[in-house]
Amino acid sequence: MNWKIGLPRALFYHTYFPLWTTFFEALGGQVIVSPPTNKIILDEGIQSVVAETCLPVKIFFGHVQALCQKNLDYLFVPRLISVEKKAYICPKFMGLPDMLEASKIKHPPLIKPVINQVKTNQVNSFLCDCAAPFTTKWSKIKKAWQKAMQEQRDYEQKLVKEIKTTDLNILILGHDYNLHDHYLNLGLWEKLRRLGCTIILPSHFPQRERETHLQKFPKLVFWTYGKTQLGAVYSFMEQPGLKGVINLTSFGCGIDSFMDSLIIRRLIERQIPYLNVILDEHSGKAGLFTRLEAFVDIIRWRSDNHQDYISSYGYNVGTCQRDAGTSGSRGDCAAPLY
């Protein structure tokens, strides 16, 4: 019998969908994925949780609502604590099963394994919890997991790209569920492409390269998504050519409230323009697109030697000779505006 397992197209899905779809299908299950995010899903999610919840979690609950109409046998909602040693995922990931069971959503039975690689790197326990509805044979579970891990590695390898110098390279930082949900990020990619930008994502840099660059940071970063972003920034700063960084974050994100400051400091040190975009359910395309157009224009104007006094990160970078009528270097007269 093919059991139907629901997989919400939100949060962890955007990072690990090859892993979990392959795993459950190898066990003989049928994976049902919710449709791409739309207004109905967003509205359903907003009505299902308290107002203080961040936008990605609201969208997650909207996807759960959509799946509950599919006659599922099970719904996969793991208690995701950590996927590596010495680093954690967002605290809201840990509480998703509890939040869902406390909601008024009538959902099918949950498959909710605890995934905590900080505590132990042994996968036997949570794999058995995942596979319990389908089989108890460890040999079958192990074979399915090995196949799933290989599929995940192949997927991550395909994401890595050679970074080439183009007219304007823009690194978009953010958690995977903000980067790859194009309804949530208001079509950010498409707009940047229409403006003639080449889009670069943290996943385009090899993991080993990002981790090597992270050694430049004086302390450990305790969040997996934060490590990915900071490592990508270090890699991107070494790239030649005209470039800028867009930092995409959700309103109320505790992790990003720390990471954004660390990232912005390093971009200012290297005089790389950045744009901080904060998203919630009230965000609109018109305002975002106006900011993107201005940001791209400013970066290109700064590449003109006659207009290099224009800054996109709050510093006056004009020359003393031109602005004050005296000789001096750009560094001598650089002064913070705020």
C-alpha cells in the first residue's frame, strides 16, 4: 500500500526536499508536496497563528492547510534542532510540531522525528521514527537513507556555480526559504534580472570554501543559516568586478538581528554597497522594486569616477580635493553620515 505523506513547501523543504522526498519514496510512500505559495496560502497561514509569528512560519501553516485537503495518511513535520555539530537551526523549527498540534488545524497524524546533531550524530533513532509507519526493517531503512543522502549531495553539488565577472553581480543573502519562495520575496530575482544584474546565492559557493573563509571570523557562529551567509560574504568579497549585496530577512527574525550586523560591518569595511530588505505580510512589490532600482543605479553611478562620491551605505566617499578644495586622499575625508 502506498501511504501518502504530506510535505509542506516551506521552511526546511527549500533546503532538504531531495533528501526527504527520496527517502519516503524509497520506503514505498507517495510524497505529496503542497503547491507554490500564493495569496490563499498566505492568508490561511496568517489566520492560523498569532500575529507575532514571522512570515515564513505563517506561510508554513498555510501550506499545511493546503495539504490537509489532500486526504493524506501522514504529515511530515520534524522537530529540527540542528543538522551539524556546534550550530543550530531557528528555534521556531524546534517547536513546529507543538505549534501545529496546539492550532485549530485538523491535520493527519504527524511524523515528527527529533533531529539534533549537536546531541548525537547517530541517525538510527530519528530514521526509525520517520520510517515507523512503513517498515521496521533496518536494512530497508538504511538503504533508503543512503539513496536519499546521495540525492541530496548531488543536488547541492549542482547548485555550485563558477562565479564570473559580469556587468553587475548581486549576492542575495537570506535563509533558503526566503530566497527560493518567489511569492514571499515578491519576485526579487526576476526584477534584478530585468535590471541587468547577475544573481549570486550563497549556495553557488562550495561549502568547503565558505567554511574556510569562516576561519577569518574570530568566533564560532552558532546558527547554520548564519554560517552559510557569512561564509558566502567572505567568498563574494574576494570576487572582482562591480558588485553589491542584498540582505533578505524576515521581520522579527532573531537570528538575522545578530547576523545582519556582523555582515554589514564587513561590507562597510570593504566599501561594498548593500541593501537590507525586511519582509512581512505587509510588504509590497512597488516599494521593493523602487528600492531595487535605486540601489542598482547607485552602484553603477559609483563606478563612474566623476560620481564616486555617491554612497549606498551611509558614508561620504567624496575626495577632499573636489569637495573641500584641498588635497587629500579619499580615506582622509571619509566620514559617517549616520
